[in-house]
Amino acid sequence: MLYFSRWKTIAIWLVVLGSIVIAMPNLFSKEQLEHLPRWFPSSHVTLGLDLQGGSHIMLKIERGDIVKERLEATVGDIRNALRNANIRYSGLTGTGQVVQLRVTDPAQVEAAKTALQSLTAPVSDGAFSSGSIQEATLEDAGNGLLKVTLSDAGIDYRVSSALTQSIEVVRRRVDELGNTEPLIQRQGKDRIIVQVPGLSDPQRLKALLNQTAKLTFRLVDTSMPASEAINGRPPATSEVLYSQDDPAVPYLVEKRVLVSGEELVDAQASFNQQTNEPVVTFRFDSRGAQRFAQATQQNVGRPFAIILDNQVISAPVIREPIVGGSGQISGNFSVEGANDLAVLLRAGALPATLTVVEERTVGPSLGADSIRAGISAGIIGALLVVALMIGLYGFFGVLAVVALVANIILIIAVLSLIGSTLTLPGIAGIVLTIGMAVDSNVLIYERIREEYKSGRSLLQSIETGFSKAMGTIVDANVTTLIAAFVLFFLGSGPVRGFSVTLAIGIITTVFTAFTLTRWLFAEWVRRRRPKVLPKGVRTGIFDGTNIPFMGLRRYTFGVSVALSLAALTGFGTVGMKLGIDFTGGSIVELRARQGNADIADIRQRLSGLNVGDVQVQGFGDPQSVLVRLQAQESGENGEQSAVAKVRSELEEQYEFRRTEVVGPSVSGELTKSATIGVLISLAAILVYIWVRFEWQFAVGAIIATLHDVILTLGLYVITGVEFDLSSIAAILTIVGYSLNDTVVVYDRMRENLRRFKKMPLDVLIDSSINQTLSRTILTSVTTLLALLALFLFGGEVIRSFTFAMLFGVVVGTFSSIYIAAPVLIAFRLRSSGKDEGDKTEAAQAKAGA
């Protein structure tokens, strides 16, 4: 097994060297890479918005707008169809998704139904699909009453089409801002995700995305004053609209559209040559130019309104016909306002309103701080793990460090190669991998030491150690990998970034353990021909231990049950402090521009903004504070309005380093997906362990895991630490780690069950736990060291995550011994009968035979 052919050796080192080359560009800036040869790789690891700053915005297309538009269009189509067929009717109205009318002459009902058949004709549901959708149904309710009902399938089709169109409009608008590499993608049936890295002004982006930008040119109705129309009844062909001024000015404008923004071909910001005020110049296509010229020729001397999203921008008087197909819009614009309007007009109008339902914005300074904190935590955690491994294993520890360095390079190379985004929780995933990666080496080394101690030669011990450890390592890591996959498919944003790095770390760990580490051993054996175990291995402190773990199982089990019940009681009565991911609301991290933050002053100033309950607390250093706003009753738009009020009040004195806004619709979905994620993860792991072991093992592993989850939830209840999406990631990682530890103990129990067929189960379990005690403690310590570095130096943003993980590692180690093992006795994995043969086998097991 320790023999490696030349081709295997070449393949292993090609992978390692290739990873170094692929990862190397991350040491250089983009400017430096431009001066390197073209053949040199240039792919960087893509930094998440929480590391480089920028905005993540989720937009939801308003289904109500689509329904309203379809209802108005259907009413218009019915009116035209019946008028063309000379059919008299009355009471044509539309409410909800139903339009109804009454045919005046009963003899014309059938003719009316024939005239309206085109409304119910099926339409194709896509260019590449042979399916069709019936958008409306026609019902004869008797007595000449006809009802046209818009189908849900038809509305869904229109929403999907509008979403596709909206993505293109959003893309054009974002591109006009000049930002590099924005990500714009569809999510679900009615959502669009927009991620713009390095954005310095997220408010401007939201303002551009929130506007439908439907531009129309309409005549002002001068038949009566606007104030009279407001107090009385305006003409049926006109409506009252208001200007963008403060205070707003009312205008009575005709409903008939002279020209629409759809006929614009260009719009640019410029300056009025006479007043030097910012204006927007526009140019129509040939059809629009013709219609605009005709309208201005026929209405010289009359005012006409330029209307954007039902607001009057300006209402100039037509002094002379405008026949050139171009003109300008003035409206007391600022330079930026004129630029933004030009952007909106060039990009085109949205088919429906887009509402911001989730926002996560990070300022560039906080992103830079997060990178420094993450790298510092990673280096400190790695150095602690390296010191521990070399201190305990000597030369073997050096080999583990070589494998660990290769492992980290492989992770960075894979992230660069697949273009995955590295987030702050992703850095936490790498640091956690550092702590857990040595677990494979510890398993192998302890197996080698165990086999050597039993009397085998060193060469046989190494071969047997690698062979026996392989199954254990695979089983232990697959459970964590399942949790990582569930996080990826059901998580979002930074949580997904964490799951990606964790999954990659698990795969590279298994690869380095059974290729690079084994090759290093083979090369050492080939060159040095060692006969004895190196003296630097100092992990024999647990050899010969015979701790009666199962003798204490009733007490420990009782204490665990009591703590779990207390945690569940607290969870049901007191409850957890849920973050905005699950309750909705907003979080704003502020940093004083000068001096320290004045928490009392901030609290007093925000209490008068009418945004509900406001919590203000210190966050890390004296200059920083965290502001929490409760979920607003007016929904998603209310959340954005609340944050805008806070920004307006505090922006002069404080830097807005981070803003997170979660609307009620998103928070409900996150709660549902998080619950489903935990349940799916547990179910998948249960199935895997059931297949690999026996059903008692699967039940024991799940009970132990539930114990860890319940106690971790109890920790959140007791400490009042906020429970958010990163907490779900922490719980699922704890699930993976706890099962990793449990599977290692179970694997040794399974091996001993085959070896000692008559040994009492409690004795066999004690023996198995004692035999794996070195590995259990060493893995827990290395993982705790890495997490402690994250907790102390990783920054405030992920402190609650690492706090839960620290607790979870301790509880997971405890449960793998005192919960998972006793369950096997309770479910009678084997009879506990005793005889002389049992005593002999027990003695052999204690002696390490």
C-alpha cells in the first residue's frame, strides 16, 4: 500500500503544483497581474460583498401590478370588441381578477360571446415549448350577465414574462452606473437578485431600481382648475396628478397619451444654455417623432405634462411645433438627478413595480476590516494548530503540517477555479477546516501507533493504520458533507459561501490524507528505512486508560435529559432573541466620524422618527454602534422608509458601515427554509448511518445530535445572543462535527463487535471509547483552538457564530460518549450476558490486544 508508481507520484505533485500556480494570483493585485506574462493565471478568488463592500438587493415584482394591468387591458379589449360588433352593454366593471358586463339585448348574448372568444384563446407559454395557457375564461351567468375571469396560470405567465423583461431593464440600469461585474439573476418565480460589489452609494442604486420609469407626454386639461377637480368631479377623460415638488402641485391632465417613453431612442443629461440648469435631452424614434410633431402642431399654446411614474416632472406650454423629434425635460434637477433620469429613460421602463424585500449593504471600510480580521484569525488559528501537532507528534506532526498547507492551497485554488465567492463566513469555514483537517492525520497516526504498540513492525503498522483509518475518515467526513450540501441548497448569501468552503475543505482533506500524506510516509520509509516509531510522538498519555464511562451513564444521561428539558422549556416560554432574518426589520452598523459614538444621543434622536421600537447598543469598539429597527407594519416599503429616515438623521455624524433589511415576506421564507434544512440534514444523515451501520447506531447518532441541537438552542435562550441565519449554519456544522466524532467511536465499536463476539456490550463500549480517546480529545482541542482564534480575532460580525460553535464542539464531544453510546445499550444492540469467554475477551480488549 505504501508503494507509489512513478505516474501516481507525478499525478499527486502535478495536482499540488497546479494548485499552487492557480492560487498564486491571489498574492498579487489586479494591476500587478497585468504586467505578468499572458500565460500566467489571472483568476482571483471572488470576494463577497461583506469583504469588499457593496450591496445585495433582492427585488420582488409586484403581482398586484400585473393583475391590475391585465384587468385594465381586458376591460379595454372587451369594450373594443363589443363596440366593433355593434353590441350594446352596460355595467362594464372589473374587480380582482373578474370583469363583468350585462348585454342589453338578450338576443345579442351569443353574438357577444362570439366577439369575446379571442380573449379566451390559448397562448403559447414559451418560444421553446409546445404548451399553451388559457389566460381567461368566459362564463354566461344568465340574464345577459357575462363574466371574464383571469386565470391564475395566465397571471403566472404574465409575471414570468414581466420578470424576464425586468431583469434586462435592471441589467441596463446597473450597467449605466459603471460598476464592474454586477451579478443580476432570477430567483424563484418573482424575485431578482442584484449584487453590486464596491458600490459606494447604495441609496442611488435602490432609487434607480425602485422606479418603474414609465414616461408619458399628455396634455394638461384646462377646462377647469385642478383644485376644483380635486374638490368636485373631474372630467371622465382626465385625472389629477401631482408634481415632484415639495409641496406637490396638482395638475389636471388628460388620460390620453400623446407619446410614451417606449418611443425614445436616447436620453442624456446636459445643461440649459440659457439658465445653466441641469436638464435631460431626449430623442424619439421616427414613429415617436412623427406623433410628437403632430401633437405639438395641433396644440400650440396649450400646456402639456411630462409624466414619470404618475408624477408630473414639468408642464411647459407648447410655444411652437416641435418637429425635430427631440426635446428637453427640465424640472429643478440636480446634476445627479438629471443623470439618473437619463439612465432610467435609456434603460427603458419596467413592466411592473419592483419592491426591495431584502437588502444587505456593507461599506468598503468594514469590508477591509473583515478581511484583516479573517486573515489574522486564520493565521493565528493555523499557528496554534501547527504548534500543537508538532509538539505532540514531532516528525509526524511536520508531515501533517505539510499536508495542511497543501490543503489550504487546494481550497484557494478550487475557489479560484470555480469562481466561487469567498465571504466572511467562508473564511470561517476555512479556519474551521484547519481545525478539523488534522483529524484525519490524528486518526491515521493513532492507528499507526496502536498497531505498532500491539507488536507489528513499523512498516506493517503504517500500512494497517492507513487501511483501517480510511473507512472511518470517509464515514466521519460524509456526515459533515451532507450538512454542507443542505446549507448550500437551502442557504443564501454568506451562509452559502460558508457551506461551499466547508464542503471543498472536506473533500480536499480526504484527498490530502490518502494521497499526499501517504506519499510522504512512503517516501520517508523508502529513504530512511525506519524500524521504530519516531520518539517525537507524545500522545501515549491516554494509553492503558480504563475509564468506566458506561458506569456513569445513568447519571450523565439523567443530567443531559434534565438540561435538555430545561432548554426546551426555556425555548417554549422565554424564547430566543430572533434576528431580523426571521422576524423582519433592519440592522444598521454605524461608526462615528469623529470621537466616540454617543449611544444616548442616537437613541433620543431616533425615538422621534416614528419607526417603532429602536434598540441602540455598543458594537465592538467605542466608536461603533448597532441600531436595530423592528419590522414595520407597512411591509417592505416601510422597511426601506425607516432606514432612509435613520440615514437622513445620522449620516452627517456617522458612517453607515453595514445595512441589513429583511422584509416580512423574506423573513417568513427564511424561517421555513431553515427549519426544512435542519430536518432534511438530520434525515439524510440518519439514512447514511443506517446504511453504513445498524439501525441502533443511526438512532443513537440522531438522538445524540438532537441533544446537541437542543442544548445549543438553550444556550441562545440563556445568553440572549441573537439567533440568525449564521446560527443555522452553526447548528448544522455542529450537527456535522458531532456526528463526525460519534461515527469515529461507532466505527471502533463496530470493529470490536466483530472481533469480540461475546463481550458484554457495556465493557465493549468502554473499551472502544478508551481506545479512541486520544483522537477524540486531540481533534476537539485543535478545532477549539481554531474556533477560539476566530472568536477572539475574527471580528464582531461572526462572533455569535463562533461562540455557538465553541459550545457545540464541547457538547458534541460529550454526546458522542455519554449519549450516543448508552443508546446502543438501551436499544439492546447485543445481549449483556457474561461467561468465562466474555471475561477473557474483556481482558484482551483492556490489554489492547
